[in-house]
Amino acid sequence: MCTAEIIQVLEGHASDVMGCDFFDDCLATCSSDKSVRLWLLTPEEAENDQKRKIHYHEAEFSPLLGHTYGVNCVRFSPFGTLLASCSTDGRVIFWNVQDGQKVDEIQHLEGSPIRVCSFSSTSAMFATGGDDEKVVLWDITTKSVIRILEAHEAMITAVTFTPDGAFLLSCSTAGDIMLWDARYGHGKCLCSVTNAHDLGILACDSSPQYEAVSENGFLTGNYTIATCGNDDLVRIWSVEASSTKRISLIIKLEGHTGNVNACRFSYDGSVLASTGGDRVVFLWNPKTGEALQKLEGHNRYVTCCAFSNASFLATGSNDKNVVLWTLDKEKLLNSPSSVKEKGCLYLPPKRSFLLWSVEDVINWLKSLKLEEYIEIFSANSIDGKELMYLNHENLSSILKVDSLGHRNKILRTIQCLKNPLWQHAISDIEDEMVLNEFCCPITHEVMRDPVVAADGYSYERQAIEEWFENGKETSPMTNEVLAHKILIPNHVLVQLIQKYKT
């Protein structure tokens, strides 16, 4: 069954397509021909057919011209009002998406080539990286430098914010991954992985799915990222950003027979795409590592890819073309794979693990190759809800999982299932703690518009703004002078408060 099909080939660039990005139905592409092009969706009624044809056309004001050398990367701002393009000419140009007019530009101090860029989830910050081995964190409003992050010893090939905007990850041609604090601009690398890809990393992307964690009075998270490189591999990593910072390999994805140039998660994180020098595109299930489909539509290296928030995938290539694919993700994820794969972790489709039956848990144990515990799990009626509350003690004493390795494997996998995009449950005994966490330290009332200040604590926006207006420059919590007065919306906390209220 074919679940991804070519619907259109976009021609217009005069040289290699280097990058692409979607915002809603708008597609941006860039090329070593120095141009940026914008493409708009035009649904058309097919003759004698009720089905709607999908057709993209180039915007009237496209191409966007302003760079003097090849353009390496394009990214839309989270709200779709700006498009950023970065170039070998050492500049980032910000464009108005509505009319294609240049809004502003920035550049690294030395004017060295800029290879990659990324917006934070709130559009408050912007990151760039390039040949000078530096990652630069910018205030998007003032276009001023917040911090220069220096630790890499090779060209920066990837920068990506975590989905809550709290952390920034960067990668280089030396093969290392580095984690930085993006909330209040500390210039120290929090943790790193050397030789994550022994021949260098070419791209990195953060999954929109993550687990919110409360620690020491403020929220952090556990995240998932994907990297790819010249070793022909895609790797998926867990990023723990609690008091113990750690980047751990989850799974290695094998299938490409050439260097892997790009990897991107879909908007809901359910599918990962990778593109390579072998001229193919792979679609993966990032939770299981299953190769879902192998796509062939280019006749040269595939350099970039991007998902729309609908069901489209765009891929760009050295063949100067952009190929648009339509995806049926439900069929893609639930149909037998057309690509040989090594094994899958059982996840009942479209169901929170809290709703798993005992039979679902049994199938899950089989996928983990822990069949020896099926009988005792079944005898104790362990369903999805019970699974959520398992810990080392009851695994050992009640369910007789004596092996520490097996207990760790079960608990690690359960943690992967706990995700904000899956239904959560908050126990009654946690209610008081949760309520305190949702209250502003200044007003002591449940927050409606929480923001994170430079001290790392969340406050009601109006309360902390009045705090500053009264001439106070110290933290309400620590009484220390704040490094700056930038306030970042805490969207994660908003979601948790809404869930708590309902």
C-alpha cells in the first residue's frame, strides 16, 4: 500500500536547493543560486471529479533577492510573520512573508558564513551558527546579541531549540552535540556528546513531543532529538534537562547508503524524515525506529526536507527541484512497513497508554522481549493505568522483576510513553503540590499568563511587569540582581494549568 506519493515537482531554482521550510500552506525554499522562493497552496477542483487537486504556485513577489552568495537555510518564525534566510555572505535577512519585503538583517561579528538558523518557540529568541565555530543567541525584537556560545571546535551545522524554548542544541562537523540554556543566556555548555557521529553531524532537529518535569519550583523537560551525518546514520537521542543534564542515545536508524544530509520531525512528532546522498528519503517511526517507507523522486543528492502541519512533505535536491509528497500518516504508521526493519516497540495506535488493556500491556512486554513477565503481569491485572505507577519497589517485590536491567528497561520505556501529547493523569495526593506550582510567587494566585524571568522562575506577567515598573531589578524569589528583563511566555505551564482546571 503506497502511503506517500509525489503530487508536484517545483521548478524555479537555477542551482542546488539547500533548504526548505513550511508555515501552514506556505513553503519557502532557498538555493545556492542566491535566491529565496515562496510557494503558496492553491486547491483546484479537478474536472469531472469531486476530489481536490493540490497545486503550489510561486508567490507574485517571489523570488526574494538580497543575498550575494548562496542561501543555506530558511526558517519561518513560529507565528509565520517573518521568514529568516542565512547565507554564505555572512548575513541573516528577515523577510515579511506577506509581501516579500526585507525587514531587517543581522550578521556575525566577523562576517563569516552562516550555515544554520532557528527561532525559539515564542519568537523571542533566534539562534545562528556557521563557519566561525560560534553559536550566537539573538533577541529577535532588537536584533541584538544576547550571548555568543563558544565551545565547538568546528563549523556549526545545526541549531535547534527545544519545543518549550528553554534549551538550545547545537552540532558541528566534529560530530559533537552541545546543550545550552536558552532561558536566560548562560554561556556555559550544560552537557555534550563527542563523536555522536564519527564523521561529523550534518543536521539536528527537536521533536515537538516532550515530557514536562517539575523540579525545584520551576518546569523543565525531557526532550527527544534526531541527528544525522556523514556516517550514513540517523540517531535518536534523549535529552534530560533536569538537575542532571544528560544526552543519551535511544536508537540508531540504518537504511541510507550515503551521507544523511537532513532530518526533520513532523509537526506532531509521529514521523521522522531523513534525506541522503543516496538520492532517497526515508520515513521513520521515531518511537520504534521502524523504517516506514523509502521514497525515491530525485536524481541527485537530497539535501533538505520539511513537513507541513497538514499532510505534506517537501524535499529539495542538488537536481534543482523541490518535490512535494502527500502523506497518509495513519496508514503510514499502521500499515506493514515496505522497508525491512529490525523490530518494533508495541504502541496501540491513537490510544493513550493510560487506556491500554491488560492485553495491550502483554503485547508491549512481548515487543520489549520480556515475555517471562507476561504471566505475573496478567495475574496482577496490570493495565495502562497501573503501568503508569510502577516503580522499582513494586516491580521487584510484587511483579518479581528481579533483574535490575529489566526493571530499568521497563521504567525507561514507560517514561517515553509519558508525553504531553498523550493524556496525563494527576493523582489526588499531588494536587496540593501542583496547585502551589501553578501560583505566582508575587500574587500567590493561579497564573493566567505565566512568563519565565531571568532567574528561571515563572510569574504572572502583569505582576512581574509591575515589579519592574516600580524600579525593582532583583528577583522576587532569590533577591539577586536579574541579568536582564526579558520575559518568555511559559506555554508548557499554561497547558498544565488548563489540564489541572479541567
